[in-house]
Amino acid sequence: MHVIQGKGLHFKDLNAQIRAALADGQKEITLKDVNGQYYIGDGLREKATINIEGVPGNDMAAFMDGPTLVINGNAQDNIANTMNSGKIIIHGNAGDVLGYGMRGGKLHILGDVGYRVGIHMKGLNKQIPCIIAGGNAGDFFGEYLAGGVLILLGLDAKEGESIVGDYIATGMHGGRIFIRGEIEQKYCGKEVGIFETDEDDMKTLKRYLTEYCADFKLDLDEVLSKKFSKLVPVSSRPYGQLYAY
Amino acid sequence: MNHNYQKDISGCGLTGLINKKKTRVSGDAIARSLCLMNERGNGLGAGYAAYGIYPEFADFYAFHIMYDDPSVRFGAEDFLKHNFHVEKTEEIPTSPVAAIPISPLLVRYFVSPNKDKLSSIEGEEDFVVNTVMKINSEMDGVYVFSSGKNMGAFKGVGNPAEIAEFYRIEEYEGYIWTAHTRFPTNTPGWWGGAHPFTLLDWSIVHNGEISSYGINKRYLEMFGYKLMLLTDTEVVTYILDLLVRKHGLDIQTACTTLAAPFWKDIDELDEDRRELLTALRMTYGSALLNGPFSLLFGHSNGLVGINDRIKLRPLVAATKDDFVYMASEESAIREICPSPDKVWAPRAGDPVIVNLEAD
């Protein structure tokens, strides 16, 4: 295992060291004492695992296409922008605007997430991005969602507590959202409907959550013990008439 | 002085801390926190505000004044001497910094209003506010950038480390600190446009853009405020002064006015609350801040952090013993407080209000 000491390092130097280690053929890298360095993992294509100790800075894993990032605490904003493949495991909370335009790969977060999670995520054929958060989420969850799968669990929520904010799935026109528990239509965008999960959905959920629970050593049966609400677009082309005359 | 610096893309970073028991800490900590977010600014403005730094002059208003040119100093000083008892005058201590080859002349004055100048209807604080407005609007090249008691703002064009070194920030000790690194977008990056923006003991640092600036400005002008600093954040300072000091709103209600709930959410509330919020929105519609913002404001009794209503700018808060921290990024807090007791992201429009404990 290759260790990079991140303390006090500017992001340019830290990322240069990561790239050098990968070019060297390292498959397992640990970054120690990271605090706030931007752009970690951006554009990387190697099949390697990067463990991060500390709080990585904004814009982590943008355009990432292959590696696995494991963050042993909280992470900040703008993670996995336009990410194409690979995986991110966050053993803490994460911030706003996660998975912006994400087009593949997995983002697993144990704790809470902020606002605008999964904004304009997209997917096609086998290229299905997935974000799973174990805690609560802020407003605009799944805004403009075009594809992929968004799952919110609210595992530590108290009885009756809402685990997601307002304006859920506003402008959603593709993909699927699963929220553990009940949600109210008045907090959702007009473009989506709330449905019960069917057999196919449960198969999908079980597949995604088996991997998620393994990552965080959670009990899959307990996670699946509560009903999920499914959100999907009720019109596939909401703007189809916009420029028609 | 040339205020027409080049325009560039968006950013800004802010950080603040408070010790609820009034234990004073050196400015070194807040500078380190701010410097961690260097990437959020572009060197066209940084600044610090601190409370509790002038205990030996705690009863005097501390005026920090920038003069574009030494020649304009004398007119302003004549005016001050005519209206105030000036306990002490000194140049604000600075260190030479290679990246800051030119700066305005920076002088501070510890003053108290001459009693015979106060009119019967006007209190001391109104007199100070009027003085600041008069100097900033009528005296060319003279700007009062700090005017509170036992507090002060230190700001200019430079990056966080340069401005901290320039003003020797580590030599001050305060129990509330706020700091800001700027990435000017719509308005010039000049010395008076750096944050914090202050008036009396209010100090504001802000990330975002006040789209309602025009409406807010015209509203404030009706109450005699003069907006001369070419930057949207200035309105927040004066709105707080108007709502809290002049109109007697509490901080929570003032925050509800700045980031008012949407009508659809007001409609859902019980009748008392609905009536109150409806009245507030109707009375203070022109004080509503529109557009993306996260901001921190300090005052003599505490520190407050607040976001816009749909959280278009980041804000993280943390506690550790008697300290509360708020910043644009969690890492900026952890840089000076590696293991906080609690870390959370405040919800949109929901203020974090921290008060000093009573003596």
C-alpha cells in the first residue's frame, strides 16, 4: 500500500502525487491527513483504490472513470460531477450538489446528504449511475433527474420525521427514485408520481442495497423491512410541446 | 485610486467563530481557517472583523478610516474633532507585504460624540450612523469602514494570508471573529468593497449575490442610509441596523425578514404564525434578500449564520465546548478545530443564532 501524507499540501501537489503513484502502477493508495484539498480523484481512469483519511475538499471525483474512493469521514460539496464509472464510499455525511450530471458508477454515503443531490443524473442501457444515502437529504432531491437510481434510507430518522426536504424530483423526466417510508405529493415536483414498489423494483433495490449494506456492515433485512416509495416521471416528455406550434 | 479591477468568475469563502464565555483568541486561528479556503477567492479582497479587541477603549466608538490619499485626511479629521471627543488617534499598525505595494492611508480614532452636538431626538448611535453616512457620501476618497465599540474590521485588496499579515491580525485577541475571502463578480474589487461590511457593531461577511440590491437600496435610502461602497453586501448591514436597532425586531425575526418563508409555506402554518409572517412579509417586503447567499453577521452580543431560502450557497456549523464555528466548508473549521463535538449543515433560511453568555 502506498501512503501519501496530505497535511498542508496544496491540492495541485497532492493530486500530482496521486497521479504519479497511479502511473507507477500502485493499486492501493492511502491519503493521510487530508483537509479541504479540492479535485481529488478528478478524471482518474485507473482501476485502483484510494483511501482518504480526513475531509476531502469540493469537486471530488469529477469526471472520474474507474477508481474506488473510500472516505473515512465526512465529505464536502460537488462530489461525482459527470462521473462515468467507479465507486465512492463515504463513511460520514456529504454536502450539496452530489452527482451532478453523473452518468455511471456508484456513490454510497452512510450519513446525511445536502441539497440538490443527484441533480440531472442520466443513464442509458447498462450505464446506470446510482446514489444511495443512509441518512436524510435536503431540498431538490433528484432535481431534473434524467436517468439512474437514487435511493434515500433515513436510517436514523425518528418516528414521523420527514427524511427528505421540499421540491423532490422537480423537473424529473427519467430514472427512478426510492425513498424509504412515506412522502407527500405536495413536496414533489409536478412531473412525478408516487407509486408503491413492484416486484421488479424490489429486485433492483435488493441488488443495490446488498452491496451498500456490505460496504457499511448494515443489516440488509432491517433496511428492507420498511416500505419504500417510488418516484417516477408521469410524463416522459414534459417539454415535448414547448417549441411546437 | 483606480477601482476598475478586472471582472472574473464566482466564488467567495467565509468563516467565523465565537467563544460564548468571552474567552479571547488570537486572530491567528481565523486567518488559518480562512487561508484554507484560498481557492474560493481570487486575491481581490479579504478581511477580518473581531469583537473584544479594544478593551482599554471599550466605551469609545472605534472609527477605522481609509483615505485614498493622505491629503484628504485633514478635512475628515476637522469634521471629526468638531463633532466628537477624540480620545486617541493612531495609524492602524500594518506590516509591509510584497503583494500589497500600495494601500490607502489607514487611521483609527477612538471617539465619543460631543453631547452638545446631539439633537434632542437623536441618540448617540444615530449620531454615529449619520456621521458615517455623511463622511462616506460627501467626502471624496474617505471611507469609514468600522465604527463599533470594542470591535473592528480590517480589510483590503489581497488574499487572506496577505491581508492577515498586512494588518498583523495575529496580534489582536477577540471572542468573536468573522473573515472573508472575496471573488468579486459584479462589482469592483477595491479596498472599501472587501468584506466585512460594518456599521456600529454590525459586521457582515457574505458569499453570493444580493439580486434584490436595487430594491433594498432604495428602501434603505428612505431611512437616510447612503449606499456608497459599490457592493451588494452593504445593504445587509444597514437592513440589520434598521430592523434590529431602529425597529426593535429580535434577531430571529430579523432573519425571518431577510430570508422570509415562501407564501406556500406560510399558508400551511397555524393562524398566529401565519398572521405574523404575513405581516412581516408585507411590512418588510423591500428588506427581503433575494438571490443566493450564505452570510455571517457579528454583533456585540453574538454571531449569526444564515443561508438563502433554497440554499444556493454553502454553510457548515460546528461546536466544540464553548466555541461555535461556521464556515463555507467543513475543512475550514477542522483546520482550527480538528475534532468538533458536533458538525452540521444548517437548513436553507434557518439561522444559526449564537449569543454570548451573560456576564
